[in-house]
Amino acid sequence: MAAKITFDSDRCKGCELCAMACPRHIIAVDPRTINRKGYHPAGVTDIGQCIACASCAKICPDSVITVEKF
């Protein structure tokens, strides 16, 4: 199943809850990027491995993740 995951990087606090919830371990905080709030935002490292389970979006305390299934 194909998926598109969108992170609102400017609102992400880099808490890594999404990374811990991902069963495929394809979400990580980007240490090279800093958002407007001064945090390292999370992102998908390999979208091809995503199973569109939306575990990341469900656990995000700030609702910064949107998962779309195709």
C-alpha cells in the first residue's frame, strides 16, 4: 500500500514519540534541521517501507502528522 506522510515541521517538537510508535522504524529526528521553534523535527527516512498504519499520527501529541493511503 502506498502512503504519503506529511509533517508540519514548524510545529514538531522532536519528542520522537512517532519514531518509537513506528513498526517499520522509518521515522527519525533530523539532527541537521532546526525548525522555527528551535527543535529538530521528525521525518520519514524511507517512505517506500511505510505501511500507512498511522501509528505515528495517532501518538503525536501536537497532531503534526498526516497520513494518506493510496
